Amino acid sequence: MTPQDLIEILKTVPEKRLKLIELARQVVKEDGGLDQNKLASLAEELELAIEEAQVYAKATEGALWSLKKLR
């Protein structure tokens, strides 16, 4: 596999929008602090979003490991 082949394969990987990022934007106040009321109301969603991010991170680690083996 050539570097160009790898680039073409990576271009086919869909963009991933993690829910955690969206939720983080919702709970940060203008002054940079956290809105405790919003945190409390979104607690269940935040837990699921954290799990999603952890699964994504593990998958990314696996892909990185595979790419390193190509060297």
C-alpha cells in the first residue's frame, strides 16, 4: 500500500460529530464557567455522550495502531 492509497482510503471515512462537543457548548456560560443547572438537566445525555466519545477514541487508537504497522 502506498501513502497515496492510504490517503484515498482515509478520504472515504465519514466525518464524526461527537455529541459531547455539542453538549459542552450548551453547558458553558459566556464567562467560561459551567452552568450547573444545565449540567444537571443534561446529566443522562452527557453520560451517553461520554461513552460515545470513549468508544470513538478506542476505535481511533485501533486505526492508529494499524497505520503504525504499515511503516
